Amino acid sequence: MQRNDAKTDAETDANAHGIIRDSRKLVTISAPRARLQCEMPAAAVTLVAGDAIARYGFGNAHPFGTDRHEHFMHELSAQGLGGAVRLVPPRMASEAELSLFHTPAYIDFVRQRSVRGEGFLDGGDTPAFKGVYEAAGSVVGATLVAVEALMSGAAARAFVPIAGLHHAARAAAAGFCVFSDCGVAVESLRRDYGVRRIAYVDIDAHHGDGMFYAFEEDDKLVFADIHEDGRDLYPGTGSRDEVGRGAAAGTKLNVPLAPGAGDEAFLSAWAEVEAHLQRFPSDFILFQCGADSLAGDPITHLKFTPAEHAHAARRLCAIADAQGHGRVLGMGGGGYNRGNLARAWTGVVREFLAREP
């Protein structure tokens, strides 16, 4: 039933924004580690979007409101890119898929709070609401749909606007993030597709602490994060000396920037990210492109322009192509100035389209 509802949501968005929706079967999975069979042409850019993930938000009085999805979709259409992407509906992640990253006790906790629809899922940033389990599970499912498209060869690049929930830990919500679609994607890539080394790149203003600490000792997860200094912004982590532990020491790069840092500082930090990705080549790139690092965001203090999100997307596509896999999955992440997130995310999609191999 959830898949059928999601398909209807995508059809509605497609009609509203002039986006091409391919109704052919995306993928079939016959076994946990089976390769995917696909009828869709290669080198497409897949956009996973629809009401199922638009519902992930905490009310319009909250910075992470449910209107963020619509602002992006409108801008994508206004810039004439609607007909260039293939819109694919989200789906709800199964409990087994959520369990790839999250503990059973935590999953059950979210389910219970979702029924009650009151209280908080963390210390006060992330409210519970009725249906939060399904909305958060659909974000994870949407990212897994994008993974399927990329691993099947149906797409070279993919984008999910309401995704990149990088603060969620294995057993806890945090910072507006209930379930970690990023973390589930990593574990799914390993289990279902045998991907050996994955790169996670994050340019959200907030440090991706949920991802960093979950994989701090994992040398097969290459981590690079440009963010506002944790001494000035939540979650207070991501210092230069956090480089991974044990066998993973050196595989993690954190580049904190001072409040007010702009494009020049970003480009200097980005050069470090590129060197890091060259040092540790990957087979898949996850790109958390939070737009709260742009000037004018109501809760952060960096001053990037949308050009830097486009630059990062363009360079990641070039790196992925040079490393022989070409797979880049963009996830919207944070961003609370609606105009900023719409322009930044649309710029990422534009670069994905321009860089089709």
C-alpha cells in the first residue's frame, strides 16, 4: 500500500512540475547480494521525490518544516530542469532495512512515539508527531531507491531532496534527524551490493556527527566534512584532530570553518577534500549537500553562495568518473532559508545533468 501511495505522490509532483516520470519497473532484487536487473537506460539522473518524504518535517513553525520539498521542486521547474530528470517515487524502508544501521530498541521507540504523536525523540530539537515513523522511514526508503538506481546502472547520478539526516545515531535521534538514511545506505551498499569502499562528503553547516562516530573506526568509510566550527555551532564536534581511530586513522577529514567564512574559505577547504578523496579512492560517493552553509540561513553563520554547492557537485562527478564508477548520490540535508535550499539543490542537480558520462 505504501508503494502505491508513493507512486501517486510522484505522479502528482510530476504533473505539477513538468517532470518526466518513467513508469517502467526500476529494479528487481532476487537475493540479498544479487546484482540488480534494470530496464531503464544508463546515464540518467534520477530524482527521488514525492509527498511521502515531503511529510518529513516538524511543522511550519519549526526550521525543518514540511514546505522545504515544495520550494525545491518549484525552483527545479522554474529553472527548466523538470523535464531533464527522471522522477521516481519514494518507498517506505522495511524494519529490516532500518535495522542495518539502527538498534531494534530505538526503532521500536520511534514507532511508539509515532503512534502517540507527542513529546520529543531527543533532548528537545526533534519533536515526535503522528506518523513520524512512516515519514522518517520513507526518507530512508527514498535514499535506498536512489542507491538501487545507481547500482543497477539506471542512473549515473541521483538526488533526494529530503534526505541526508546525518545527526541520527544508531540508537538515538538528534538535530532534526530521526533515522539515518546515510548510515542505512552505507550498510546496504555493503550487504546488498558488495561495495568495498564508500566516500561520504558533507558540506552542511553542521558537522555530520551521527555518521562520523558510527564509522569512526571503519577504514572502509572515507569521510570528509566541511562545517562551521563546533565551538560556535551544534553539535559541537568535528575538530581537526578527529581523524578516525585504530585502522581508520587518517581516513576521516574534518575541516571546521570560522563563523562568517565565505566562498574563498570553502574553496580552500574543498581542495583538502579533493586531496583526501584522491588518497582514498572509493566505489561510491554519498554527498550530503546541506544548504544551511549559505549566507542568510536563520540558524547558522557561514556565508557561502550557491556556486559552491554546484562546484562541489561538479568536482565530485569528475572524481567519481575518474575513479571508474561514476556514482554520486546527492542528499539535501539541512537548509532553513527556503530560497537558499531551492537554489543550492537545483544547482547540484544541474551539475549532475551536465556531468552525465
